[in-house]
Amino acid sequence: MIPHLPPHLTLSKLQRIKKWHVAHRSEHPLEYQLWDVMLILWVMGRVGWLPAYTLDAPWAYPLCLLAVLAPSLYVRWRQQAHARQRLRCDWLNTVD
């Protein structure tokens, strides 16, 4: 069985989520910091491909791929937790 892929997040979707977190920073400081971590991982994964290839470090390829997918995986996890009513996620409407 093939697992469901995380939703595709465009740059505009990433920006809308970031803007929501900035606007609600005082009410949701942990979410704000978690989203920053996701964006940092995303940038590290995007930038890390070239050095990994140049330095012939194939062990880094899966790490770069996981880092690039981190925001999408995080959004997918939050969607599932929100659907099960385990976590309330007010920013999910910015993804749609």
C-alpha cells in the first residue's frame, strides 16, 4: 500500500501560514516557533542538495529530501490531529 503523500505547499501557501503565525504570535508562541523550525528545515533541504552532490555525500540525500518535505509533513500531521479533535489548528484554513 502506498502511503498518502503530504499536500503540496506552494510558496504562497507557506507565506500565508507564516503571516498567520506572525499575526498570532502572542497567542500561539509555540506554534510560531515550530513553524519557523519547519521553514528552516525546508531552506536547509533546498540549499543542501548542491553541497551534498558536490561533496559526493549520498547519505545526505534522504536528509535533504526529508527536510524539504518537513513543512508538508507537519501540515499533514496537523490536519489529521485537527480532524481527530486532538489539536485545534486555527491556521489550517490558510492552506486551502
